[in-house]
Amino acid sequence: MVDSSGSSIAHVNVELSPGGRRTESSETGTFSFADVAAGEYRLSFKVPGFAHRTITAEVRDGETLNLTPTALALDTVTSEVTVTLTQAEVAEAQIKVEEQQRLFGVLPNFFTSYDHDAAPLNAKQKLELTAHAWFDPMAFVTNGIIAGVWQAENTHKGFGQGARGYAKRYGAGLADYGTSLLLEKTVMPTIFKQDPRYFYKGTGSIRSRALYALSRTFVCRGDNKKDQFCYSSFLDRYSVGFITNYYFPAADRESTGLILRNATIGIGFDALGNLFREFVAPKITLKKH
């Protein structure tokens, strides 16, 4: 017995069939079977590290059969490697898709997940998604329109009029939006380990889907993928007004009662927004996954 280079292979298991007789090759790779009757036989060779091989041979009456050296090829080793992405890597790939979602291909729809089993976001990814919404070009355009309406109606009179007044309204509005977004989508969800996204249901009766959408006003998914009371959203709703109130002239700031009333009204608008996300947004969102 030899390998592909011609070197002898010792301790090869050799089986002679029919008959089932076995032997083992010597240190020089030779083997023999004595008293073999005439006939056709199969010789099977097995040794660790080499591929199994079978040859046939015929023994005639009164003949001693000398075989030419039988070469064995090295065994082929097959390794199976399973590559598993980490939770953070899966979530990163998913939010890259979410960052492409836009209503009519224009208005951002980043905080809706159409994958109900989406991976939870870590703090960095919550901030990433928030920043993507905050610095989206449409945020600047929308804020510019709002500032223009305030200017026309002379809302927040303390800012005055003219280009300077418009700039102050624009800056205050953008800071108000950014602070609200940061608290609602990053800070509070990170503290309470909750997911800031709306998870689209999309199945079941209209009634069940409507009830689900309305329930998301009070319930959100935790980072453990289990539903829980949405502390992050409620605390944000009632706290952000007190913070952003200081972005506007003292004479135009809202009272505590008005801030709390507006926060409660805002919860109602959240419910309407969830109904929109469940029934309307999927039909007009481009590049949703």
C-alpha cells in the first residue's frame, strides 16, 4: 500500500470479499492472504486519513497473485462553518432599510418596522435612527414652513418680525423638534429599555388591527421583545413641553396647565398616528421591507 507520492502506508485494514477475511498491512505496506481458492475477489482498503478504496482481483488455480502497489488518496475533509450575525448586526441591517422608508417616497417613515420580529435596537442604534430623522432634509423644509406660518400669524410675538424674527422662530422650532425627538426616541427608550418603533400588525380583522394600533398608544415593545406599558412615551409626552417651553420668549411661554393639556391632546394624536401607520402608511410607503 502506498500514498500518492509512492511512500508505503502501514496498518491499512484490508478486507477480502467474499469470505470476510481481514488483515493489516505491514510497516512496508505489504499484506497477504494464504490458502485463497480460485475465483474473483474484492479487496477493500481502509486507514484513517486516506480515502477508502476497493479493487477487484482474480485468483486462478495454483497461482500466487502478486498485486501491483495500490495507491490510496488522501481523504477529503469537509468542514461546515455556520456564520451567525450578532443581534446588533441584524438590527443594523434592518434600520438601514427603515431609513429608506418614505411616504410617497418623500416624507420620512423611519420609526415603523414592517418586520414584526425585528431585532431590538441598542442605545447607539436608537440614536442613529433618531439622528437620521432629525437631520433629514424634509425636517428642515417642514420646520421652515411652520416658522413661516408663525411669522405670518405673528405667533410668539417676542421673536419680532423680519428676517431676524423668522430666523428665531426657525431655530426655536427646529430645537423643539429635535429635543422632542431625542427624548422620545432615544433618551427615554434607552432608560426604560423600550423600542421606539411602531411594529406593523398587518394581519387579522380590521377591528383587531384597529385595537392593536390604538393599544400601541399605551403599550410598546421592550428590548426583551415583550409588550409593556410605554413609560418612555408617556414620560416624554409630559416632560418635553416643560423643557422646550424655554426655547420661546418668556411672554409667550405656556402655563403648566396648558402644557399638561397639550400633552394629553398629543396622546390622542399619537393614537390617530398609529391608526395611520397601520392602515394608510403601508400603502404609500416606498422601500418598506
